[in-house]
Amino acid sequence: MEFRPLGSVSVATEAGDLPLGPVKRRSLLAALLLRPNHPVPLRQLGAALWDDEPPVRARSVIQGHVSRLRTLLDTADAGMYGVELATQGAAYVLRIPESLLDAHRFEELVALAHAQRSAGDSVVMYQEALALWQGPALTGVHPSPPLQAAADALEERRLAAVEQLAAGYGLLGAHARAAAVLRAEAGAHPLRESLAAALITALQRAGRRSEALDCFHHTRRLLAEQLGVDPGRELRDAYTVALRGQLDAPGPEAVPDPEPTAPAPVAAPAAAPARAARRPKTLDLLPRAPRGFHGREAELAALTRAARSDATPAPVCLVTGPAGVGKSALAVHWAHLNHHRFPDGRLHADLRGFSETGEPEPIDVLREFLPALGVAPRAVPESANRAAALFRPWGTPVQRLTLSR
């Protein structure tokens, strides 16, 4: 289940989108999604649903829409996902895990992208964040002042992410791709000077000086005609550089401009952020080596062959077999014998397969791994999905090894 205010307001389920019905009901849901897990008073809901003073029957209308939304959520088994639309005094609160809200995931990915030291990693996360948008925010709701203001604020954050994505492309030397991303947005927001300035810079660096100059003069005319103002300093500075034909020399790691494509999520960045993170000199989470281990020469040899594989990155081996056959002992024993093969460190998680406490949640394991890999504890996302996205660059292909008794 996913709640989507980034585009046409909708609730996606495995069976398809829920039939939310009329605009008022969709607007009510939008107002609740803007403040997830917080009570929204009736007066605020009324302001979101009506332009002027709400009608006398506003309370009854809101109650009717809330009742219908509850029915829709119940039919979709929303409770299984931790979702509840509850009454709290003279207010309603939509209790929802924030990982089910696309706007929250967008903010988390943008924050993670901003924290990356590698431009390549940052670009990947900005792409994934922007891919969550399915159109203008809060589409299909009543354009009341509160909802319109919220939609404008969300759009502002999206545009800021677009500008940061283009800046990341610039650091990689992919100036043509940066220009392609910025041109579409500058056309939709022709009075946004920061977009025009970034586009002029990208065009200049891509060797398209005449286009850069045309962009400035077009924006200058629009500002004068529609707002009666002159270009600001950022826009003037970009124009001056383009006019003089100055090209910022790309860094030593610059890459050729790829063909412009639509931003899309990428499974893993080209360079793992572990390279840039500050990690302990010795990273070793392994338990002690098992005492009295003997046998399993064939399996140990198979693991060693896998470790010698020419694949980049080296493959991960999945050791399988019935309970009690010695899978953990084999893996830990081999890891201690071959510690020299892993100079960057070794990770270990106890999944408590035979414990009465049950297996740990994925987020608990990630909260151990990520700080060990150099991620600041306060930078570890709260949701398992986002923490997994941060850990994903260390992921590698898997080989399977099955043990028998």
C-alpha cells in the first residue's frame, strides 16, 4: 500500500488504486496526508475543502467523507499496514507508517543525496527521489488556499532537487545531461532565475554558448515584461561568464556527456559510498571462530574458489541446508581462515534462527551495519526501505552453496 500526494492524490494497493470518489473526499485525504500522525482539526479540514466560510452542514459533510474513507481503507486491509483513520476529539488523525507516504520517501532520499560525498552516488539518489513524482503535487484536489500553498511548497522542494541533480551532473562533467534536465523545468518555470542561471551555465559548459546567451535574453525580457524587474546577480553572473566564453575546466574524473534520458532509479551507484565514508581502521563484526571444527573440505574449497572469482564486485555465497547441519559454523570458520581476503572488513548479523525471541527486523540489522561502515548513526534512516537503499551499494551477486548432513 502506498499513499501518493506527489501527483494525482491516490492510494495504491496490490489490487489497484482505491476509488476515492469526489474532489472533496480526495481533498480531505490530502489534508490528512500533509500532517500524517498528527490531529487535523475540523476547522483546518473545512478551510481545505471550501474557499469561503464552510457551510452550516460542513461537519456532517466531513464526517460522511471520513466514514467513506474508513470503509475504503478497511476493504484494502489497511490495518495490516499499520494504517488507521481515527477520531481524536474535534479532529481526525491518519496514523500511517511514513514509509508508505511517497512525500516522506522523497524527503529522505533528498537528505541522503545531500549527505553523499560522491557526486555519482548523489545523482543516483536524486534520480530515485524525483522518480517518485507522478505529476504536479496534490493534483485532483480542490484548489483551496491551504492546499494550493502546500502544493507550491512541495513543488519548490522538487525544483530544488532538480537543481541539485543538475549540479551533480555538472560535477561528473555531464553538462549536456544537466542542460536537458534544466531546460524542461526552465520552460515550465520561466521566471525562476536560479533555474535559468543553472541552465545558462550548463549550456556554456557543454559548448553551446549561443543557446546560453539566448536563454539569458529570453529570461531578461520575461522578467521585465511580467514583473518589471531586472535580472538578479546570480543570473547576471552566469550571463557574464557565457558572454566571455569562459569554460570551467572539468575535474580529472569528468566523463563524456551521455544521451539525455529521463531520470530513473538505479540499482546501485558506480562507486560505493563506503569509499568516501570515514570508517574504523578495523571493521570486524565476526563472532569467535568455532572450536573443534573439522571436515567440510569440499565446501571450504568451494567458498575459496568463489572468493577468487574475477567478478567485480566479488560474489556473495549463500550457504543453505537443513537446521543444525553447521551452516553458521562453516561460514564463520572460513571467514576467520580467510580474513586476509577482506581488508576492508567483515560484517556479521545474528538472525537468531533458533532463538525464542524470533528473528531481528531488517532495520535492526541495518542499524548495526551502517554505522560500522562509517554512516553517522543520526544519518541512518528510520524506515527499513530507505536504510536498505543506503546500504545497497555494498550489495553483490550471490552464489549458492547447499550443505547436506
